Amino acid sequence: MAAFNLLETTIVDVHAAYRAGQLTARQLVDMYLERMESYDKKGPALNAIITVNPQAREEADRLDAAYKSSGFVGPLHGIPIVLKDQADAKGMPTTLGSLLFKDYYPDRDAFVVDKLKKAGAIIIGKATLGELGGGDTHGSLFGSTKNPYALDRTPGGSSGGTAASVAANFATVGIGQEGFASIRRPATWNSIAGMRPTAGLVSRAGVFAGWPEIAGSLGPMCRTVTDLAMLLDVMVGYDPEDPVTARGVGRAPDSFTKSLDASGLKGARIGVIRESMGFEAEPGSEDFKKIDEVFNRAIGELKAAGAEIVDPVAIPRLQELLEKRAGSYIDSEKGFQNYFGRSKHPPFASRAEAAKSPDFPKVMRRSQARWTRPGDPVKHYEYLLAREELTTSFLKLMADNRLDAIVHKAVEHQPTLIADAFRPPYVDQKGVPHINTFLVFVPSIVVPAGFTRDNLPAGICFLGRPYDDANMIKFAYAYEQATHHRRPPSSTTPL
């Protein structure tokens, strides 16, 4: 048998190799671990992995034995997955990228991690993230993660380690968590597909920043939309520990893979939002123009794939409503209690107690601010009203124009220089459309749209009606198949 080609391999490729006797799960795990050692700790030193699963080889051996005796244990049999270090996997610490939690070992798996393991997946490692679950990927525990397409730039965040790992082929697929475009920004900046499913499809139990907050969601991050659909199939499901999942009951199809239609854009009415809505975006800048050029090409590609384009469309009072974004200290604190309440030995009783730790001054400045910022109930109430208005206006826009989806620039700027995060004005999350923190019950998926004229990744984002996740996957897949923009980074070539 010819040697298995690891680079850019997919779930289908891996399973075909297992069936052909060309590959074992143990061999695959060893190959990925070799790449991590060669490219994450040496060479370009991406610094995207916090913890390697010490049981990965043992789990692979168990799966190989199960395959010999009775075949695949599930749809993700022997598939190595990298997990954002914000979700619990028993036997590995959940650090949140922070010195505060470097020794925190959860008692049990997150709900989704348990589902993945039962489907045969191997959690091969836990990836870096924006410290304490927010911002670009810097943290007191690990430093900064590099973008494999430009080593002086950030991979984005907060799921930047997952994105860089998937882009660099450290695992077959990955899982991130999104609160503030935290899946879609790093997916875009690392030329992979990423999805924030409609709230309620995927449980956050065992994931920091979950219930009663609802803006955050786990989601798949993959090199192909096919892998994304296959991974999402396993992740969805009702979980009484995360009450918002009650809204998702009966909302998911038998399989999202049924939406993988290469002609799926033919006849679809797609609206285009042109108005800038990125965080701290600078529409007049050269950097913004480079992204605009890619986006304009992408709209032409949608047309060529058969979509009917309605360009532009606009949401009334968009900027005014987006400015109302505000969090709830009470909800965040309750989420803290719920998350660490799963453990018999929580590291801190409250966020206030954590802030008194001698390690807290070493935490990234923006993360410190988010952690200690007092809540303003009036502003949070205004945000809730704005969220309702923006959601209604979005759906009315789609209804009035008979739209099947809306597209916008996935991120309005190119990846930020790592150095700019540590010098005034401390650039972080620049150009990120955070409309998802308002349109909580709307699916959102990004797919590579090519590269800017200076060779940095860019993407296009599809938004749809609540629980229309399957159609968003269909459109993203059709665009991907029509363009094939994804290409691996030159910094992490085959070994």
C-alpha cells in the first residue's frame, strides 16, 4: 500500500484508508503528533497547542482493536480532533489559556465531548485561545499563537489555536467556541470553514461561558464543508443541563450531509450587506480595501454559481443598534458558577476571588477588563431591546426581498500583527462583524473566499433564518465546490 497522504485529509479519506488496511488510528495519531512536534514547538513554532492528550495513543489502540473485532464504533471512528481549551475533556486540564486555571482538571467531559468520544473521535489535543475565552489568541499561560499564513500575525480569536491547528493539519477537524465571532474570525484568517450554529442546537454544558448566557456556542472548524457537516451531525442534541437546547429539539435534519449539493446556489436569492459593521473597522483604510476586493470577487463567484444576487440590502439602524451591545455581569457570574459547579474541586468560588489571585495581574489586559467590568443593568436592558429589534429587522429584510440568505464580509480587515496587541492602541478583534451577538438564533457560516493581493486569507459569511442551518451549509458547500479557494499554508508543508 502507498503511504497515507496526511496533508488536507478528510474524514472520508481517513475512513477509506482504514477500510483499505492502509492506515490505523494509532498510525494516524502518531502522524499528527509528529506534525505538532515539528511545527507547533519547532520550525515556525505556531504555538497553537496547550495540551496534548496523554491518552491519545491508548485511545487509538482501543479503537483499532474495536475495528478489528466489530468495525467502526461510530461516524467519527478514529478521527483526531483538536478542541478549544474552553471545553472539558476528562484527563486534560481546561486552562482557558490562563495561568489562573493551569492546574484545573475537570471531573467529567463536556456534553459534546462525550458525544464525540462515543462516536469514535479522539481528542488529540487542546488548543490555545484568547485568554479567558475572548479576544485574539494571546494568553498568560502560553504567550501568542502565530498565523500559519503569516507568522508575524495573529490567527484571530478567540478560537485561534483551533483554527491554526486545523489549517496546519495538526488534526483532521477541530471545534471552537464563539461568543464574539470567535469561530468565524479565526476560520476566515486561516482559510478554513467555520460555523456558529443556531443557539439551541449544540449544548454548552462543560464549556466555560455557557448557560444562562446564550450568545456563545460550540461549533465545527474544518478544512472542508463536508467535514463540517459530518462533525456537526455528532455535536447536535438536547441536553437538560443547557436549557437553551430545548429550543433546538426537532430543528436539526437527520443529517446535515444531505445538504451537500454542489448546485445548491442555483436559483438561491442572496442579499448582500455592504455597510461596514466590523468592530473598530476603518472603511477608508488600504487594509479594508484589500478585503473589499476579495468580497467583490466573491459576489461575482456567487453569481457564476447560479445565485440571484440582491445587492445591496440594508438593515435599518444597523450601526445604532450594534452600539447597544452590553453584557450582564449577573449572567456571566451565574455561568461561572454553573460551569465550575460541575466540579468537586473548583479552583475559585467566584470571578471576584479569581481576580485576587497573584496570577491575575499577568492576565491579558483586555481579558482582565472583561473579567472585572461591572454590569450596567440599564445598558443590558437596552441591548436586549436592540437585539429583538435587530432580529426582527433582519427577518423582515429577508421576507421583503424573498431572500434565502444574506452574505457579508467574514472579517473586514486582514489578520492583525501580533506586535500590535502589545502596544497602544492595543489592536484586538479589528474588523469583526459582531452581529451574531444580536442575531443569536440565526445560523452563521464562513467559507474561504481566497486571498488578498498580499496573500492573506479572507472569507465570506452566510446568514440565514433561525434553524436554517442546513441551507447555510448547502450554500457554503456550493460556493466552496465552485471556487476551491482553500490552500494549505506554506509554513507547514508535508514532513
